[in-house]
Amino acid sequence: MVRVSSWGRLDSHEHELVALADRAAVARQIAHCAAGAAGAPAGLAQGNARSYGDVCLNPGGRLWRTAGLDRFIAFDPDSGRLRCEAGVLLRDVQRMSLAHGWLLAVTPGTQLVTVGGAIANDVHGKNHHVLGSFGDHVLGLRLARTDGTVIDCGPDRETAWFAATVGGMGLTGVIVDAELQLRRVAGPWLVTDTIPYRNLDEFFHLADSSEAGWEQTVSWIDCLSSPGRGLFFRANPAHRPGPAPGPQPGHRVNGRPHHPLDRQPWRLPLAPPLSLVNGLSLRVFNAAYFWAGSRNAGPAVAHFERYSYPLDKLSDWNRVYGPRGFYQYQSVVPRAGGRAAVQAMLAAIRASGQGSFLAVLKTFGQREGQGMMSFPRPGVTLALDFPNRGATTLRLFERLDAIVREAGGRLYAAKDARMPRDLFEAGYPRLAEFLHYRDPGISSSMSRRLMGS
Amino acid sequence: MPDAPDLPAALQRIVIIGATSMIAEHCARLWVEGARLDGDPCALVLVGRDAARLERVAADLRVRNPGAGVEVRTVDFADRQAIRFLVDAIVRGGAPRQVLIAHGMLPDQAACQRDLDAACEALEVNGLSPVLFAEAFAGHMEAKGGVITVIGSVAGDRGRRSNYVYGAAKGLVARYVEGMQHRLAGSGSPLRVVLVKPGPTATPMTAHLPPRGLAPVDAVACRIVQGSQAGTAVVYAPGKWALIMAVIRHLPAAVFNRMDI
């Protein structure tokens, strides 16, 4: 048994780790586990463990680690269709496919997640209003169940299994491999534009007026400012291969194949004894960030890795919140009443004196996800990190829950470690349908908390 | 390195014994991706026990570098004649520039103490078999040059109660490679033999251990590829193990025997 925690580092629990490394053996490996004596502990697939809360944990049980399932199977550079094992990191997909003029259509704010995890959480990115979520670009997947069967499903076959597995939190089986449709790009460059906004009205105006002309929209919001000031970021892929610094033939960094951005990420050497994020540091940081962003506002050209995944360069950044860890609270509320709900949430956060630098406000497009349990839906989403201050933080979440509930919204399971069951049930109306597809040999800390098993 | 006369000048023919080992697979990725980025041709021969698993590794490498030639061969690692036959056949297909000998298994120490067959098998696979491969390749490469990289282990630096069967096999590898290095240095051969000693690495072999204490496999592979390129005689991976093992080797028995490691 080994102690494992998730990205939020709220706590750690004993798990029995089992490596999945041979895709032909996965069905046998997990079936063997489940077929033990009655009451054998349930298992759960775990990719790169970048989920914040307990969706990727199974205390006292088995974790089937998919890090060793990281092989490409086939790639067609003409059609952009890629088959790969579930443990491949999105970063490795993109570094391979970029050479052929393809990138993933949808990625979250980090590339350091696995393909299997991206499907199981039906992750979204800054381009939701144009390209939907990750599951919209999955052409098929193979799902191993603990009864020993393997289901080949996709948007055109075994569609119910597919809809249950996309966003299904790993509870329908273990995703062994998947086929993805990548997206044509001219090169790695983005044309970007940064606009400061002074209040929520300005934010919504920018968001709505940018949807038609800009593929990526997102904003950083200063959660301490009362009108809701922030920086609005919008971007499009550049149409030309662009100012590529490109690898110089014969040059490599550290013996690895040379990659323009492949430096060892800066690492927080150890967890500070207390959170570096507090009322004072946050006030200073937010003011400085807003000021710097306003000064550097306007159009620019940026490499997609630097622009889209800035925190990937800072390995173990989650340690800045200290030994008690942190929560992330991400909600989506419908546009009708969405402005008032966001304002109310920001007011509650401000009043509590909590919150953090990482605060993201974004509108989603008019589309639901493929999955029964997909998070993205039309509306506006607010995501914030909160250093764990125990009961004070949980009390704030209760106030935020009330606002989300009232507005008819939902919380994102991939980020959650504490939402109440009634809010989960209200937010995910297809839950009852989803439960039919659960694998009885699979369970997570989250499923026990929110689904009773 | 001089060019092998029977090969196009830039062809990087690389032979990997035990190619389904995760460390070896990551080395192969670095080599094929490096060749793609540098625009060099690249040909690999992957050797292992299980043809289906080798094919999965080969398919992955072909996606990473569509121009790479990847060939797959199976062998029984314990069969001396099969080793000789296979090495001769590979060399007939073109002299390798780089050979990586990476096969092995982590035996159950307690089982080896009870069961001499298990002990014998662990010694054969981890100790005898790798050096026989190295010897067979060295015979072909001694005149033309190239690099033979053999994966040993920090466990071979000093016998410990928790895994001395494995450690003894890896210690055999270390002494054998040392001897080959001495012989080649004396004859002025352009062939380099590199001994790599990885510390505990995050692979399926160590999946049950706490991940915090394990080195990431891509970092270990990186050290191996770098060390091979430089022809370094002994490479610890990660480098900190050179220091740790220097201390462990020099601890007096009175102290060492009281340590539970």
C-alpha cells in the first residue's frame, strides 16, 4: 500500500498500485483483480492524477495506473486520425502531431493529462464555443470492464456506452485506447489579443462580441475587486507557419530530441510550511498582474505551448498552497441570470477574504457535451483555487453552492472534493441513466461520496 | 565513430536487446525522435521475447518517426546458441553503431533463497545473458567501432539482504564490462562499452513502490542516451546515485550490516 494524493493535496490515502503497461492484458488484469474473494477491493484507473479532488482516488482500494499505457498505435498524417493508448499525455500527442501539421482540437489549461483522463472528464478548453469539449473529437474507444469483456464504442457504435464513458469519471470501465480526430494547423503560433475590462458588463460584452471572430476566449478575473475587473484574452491559430524558431539540425538539449520549449520545468523544491497565497500576497499579486496586463494589452503572437499551458513550465506548482493543500471550485450557470450569479459569487468570495490568483471566468458556447455526465453546457463558468483553511473555506463553498443551485448550475467533478450530493444530482439530470453503465468492480472516493458506491 | 563500410554514411543502426523494457523503450523514443528532428535516417532492431509486445513498441516508434526502419526479432535470452545465431544474423544485416542491452527481471529475493531454480534463472537472465550479448556484439564491432551500452544497476555495487541475487547478477555485469573496457583500451579499438547503473526507476517493475522515491523513466533514458553518445565508461542514472553508492560501498561492515536496506 502506498500513500497517494491528488493534485489538490488535501489529504493522502493508502492505495494498492497496479501498473497497466500492456494493452492486450488490461482486460485480464482488471478482471483478475475483481474476481478475487467476495468483497475484493474495487479498482479505479488513474492517469496523471491531475484532477484536483477525489475523482481519481480510491482510498483503501486499487489504482490501475495507466502511465505505462503510453504508446501510439497508428497515425494517418493525411486525415489527422490518431489511435493511441489511454495513458499517452496530451503533450506527447501534440509534440508528435505538430510536425505533420496537426494539433488536438480541444485541450484544457494543462497538457500534462492523459488521453484517458481527458475523455473520462470530458475536458474543455478556451475554444468551447467553436469546438466543444474533448469528447467531441473522439472517434472511438475501447473500454475494458472488470467482468472481462471489452466494449468498442464511439459516436457511431455502442453509442450509449460511449455517452456514458465520455465524462464518465472512469466509472464505466478502463479506457484502454482511443481514436482521436486531430485538427489541421498551419503551425504552432497563435495570434492573440489582450483587453483589460473594468466590470462584469464589460466582460460579457467582450465575450459575446468575440465569439464570432475569435476561436479562443478566456479571462482572468481579480476576485478581490468589487466591480470585477480582469483581463480578457482571445486568440486564433495563425494562418502561416509563422516565426518558427525551429530546431537547429544537430542540436539537442540534454540529449533529448531538441524541442524549442523543452527545458526542465522549474520546480518548487519543497512544500512551504504554510500557504504562500494569503490575503496580502494575493492583493499585491492581483494588482501587479492587472497592471502588467493592461500595459501589455493589445495584439501579439505567441507559441501555443507558452500561451495555453503557462503553468506546465512550473512543475509541482500545487505546492505553493502549503501542506494543507487547496480546493478548486468550478461552476457553470446558465446565461439567464448568469451575470447576477457570478456577481453574487464574487461578492461572497470577496467578503470571505479568501480566493486566489488563479481565477478564471469564461462563457461556454451553445452546446452540450457528448457525455451523460459532461460538465460543459451553455452558460458562464467561473473557476477559482482556494487554499484549504478548513471550516472557513467549506462555509464559503456552502454559500457558493446556494448561488449555483439557485441559478440552476452545476459543479465540475474533475475539480471537486466536497460538493453536496443534492447539488450533484440537481446539476446532472442524466445521472440515473448513467448509473446503468457503471462497472460494479470500479469505485472512487467521489463515486462513494456522490453515488453511494 | 568511423562509418561502417557496408552502410550509408549517416544511417544510425541501433540494436536494442530487451526492447519491451520500459527504460529501453524510452531510449528508443529519444533515438527515433532525435533522428527525426535532425533529419537523419534511422534503423532500429528490437529484440525481445514476446513478438506481439515488440510489435506494439515498433508501431509506436514508427508513429514518432515515420521514416525510421523498425525491425522486430524474438529470442530466448537464456539460450547461448540462439544469442550467437541472432547476433550474427543482425550484424549480417548491417553493422550496428549502437547496441543497448537492457533485458532483465526483478526476482523475488525470498523465493530465490528457497528455490535454487529461481535463483539460477534470475542469475542467468540478469547476469549471464547480458554479458553474452555484449561479448557476441563486441566481437563484430571491435574493429569498426560503435557503442555497446549495458544496463547494470546500483544494486550491483554492494550485496544487500533485500535483493542480493539480482545484485550479484548486476555485479557480474559490472565486472564483465569493466574487463571489456580494459581489453578495448589496451587494443586501441574504437568500440566503446558503457555501463549504466540506474537507481530505482518508475517502471511496471516498481509499480508497487511509492512513486516519490522513483526516478522518472524519461529522465533515466535521457542519461543513458547522453552517456552512450559520450562513450562514458560508467553512468549512474540519475547522477546522484554515484555519490550515494560511493558512500554505501565504503561503509564498514559493522555499520552496513546493521542497516535495513
